[in-house]
Amino acid sequence: VDYIAVYCKESKIAKLDPICLPPLAEVIPYEYGGEVNKDTDIIVPIGMYDDPENQVQAEIKLNITKDNTFIIGSALTGKTNLLQTIIRGITDRYGADEVSIYIIDFASMMLRNLAGLAYAGGVVTIRDENMLKQLLAMMTTLVEDRQKEFADMGLSSFSAYREAGYKEIKQVLIILENLAAFRATYEEYEDTLLDLCRDGLSLGISVIVTNPTAIAIGFKTLTNFGKKISFFSNDSNQYTTLFDKCKLEPDDVPGRAIINMVGQK
């Protein structure tokens, strides 16, 4: 091998491209700015994915209009950072007249810093029961109003509304940080949240939820989330619970995660 290497160098024979792509870097810089997405759905980039079997490494995007998203992972693995990346992607590519974000932060309280953002309709913390009650009531009323409005317009969904060229109605994104804390503190509101996940998606009201684990969440809850993301977990059974017979495990590196790619372009 050494002889061949020396011979090729002396003969100025170019090295062929490797058969396999190199592993993804542990730190991948976020590209600020970017072109406004021309798709009618609200879509933001969230990172790079690696598909070794097909030797593909490319940008992965989250379609907020199409799916509710469920995110799990142990502490300090990247859940809050991903939420911040999603919010940054929205602010980079869409106007505040196109997207409204409502945040329920029952975890690190880091997302309270976004309360002054023009896109933020409000940030609710674990002690703000009145604000939480008002937010859920407002979202329930919004679902009813949009159902009637779309029916009157003869449209079946928010995507159809956008495809028809309308832009007056905003995409609404509800972010819930730490579902376990929400359920433990305000169990009486859990059914309302699930109703929003089920009925709101087709009306332009989507939900992103984070939680330390997937076990004990329940099939009824998970079926409302078309997109699932798992960061590193100390319990390997979490991956199987979330993805069903999953044999993959992400590296114990902040930001590394498994994501279901069904429907990804």
C-alpha cells in the first residue's frame, strides 16, 4: 500500500473519490439567512441527515404545516436547541404576518427569552395557569372558527388555502417543552391538547412537543404526531417505543438524533 501511494504521488496520479462518505461532523454550523421557501407549506431546515446505506448526506427540513412533531431525549442532548433552530428557521424565511408561535415552557425556561419576538403570541411557564387556560381556550375557539371559515370557502385544509393563493390566515405553531411536567401539573388540560393535535393540523395549527422519554406516553398520544425525533437516551428501549423495532441508536453527542424520514423529499 505504501509503495502504491508513493508511486501514485510521484506519477501524479489523482486519488479517486472514496467509496463511502465521511461521517457527519460533530459540529455543523447553522447557515443564517437563506432563501425564502417557495413551497406553500411552512418548511424549515433543522440539520443534516446521514443515510449510510444509500450513501446520502443532505439537508433535512421539517414541514411544520404537514406534521405535528414529537421530540424525546435525555437532558442536555439538544431538544431545546432544536426548538430554537426551528424558531430561527421560521424567522429567517417567513414574516410575522405568516406565522404565529405560542410557547409553553415547562422545562429550562430558556424559551422565555423569545417572549419579545414579533412572531411570539405568548410564552407560558409552569406557574401561569391562567395564561395556559386562556391559551388553550383561544386555540380551541380558533379551531372552531377556521373549520367554519374553510367550509364556507369550500377548502379542505390550510394547505389548500395556501395553494389557492390566500395568505391572510397565519400558520400557528404551538411549542410545548416537557410534556411530562405538563401532564403532572395540569392533567385536566391534556385532552384539550390532544384535541388540538388532532383537529388543528389540517387547519394550520401544528404542535411540537418535547419530553425526556417516550415510554408511558401512550399510543393514543403518539398517533397524533407524524414526525418523531429522538436524541440520545440512556434507555435504548426509548427508540423502539418511538419508532417501532428500531435498531438504530444515535451517538452520545449533543445534536445527534434519529428521525423518521417517511415522506421526506
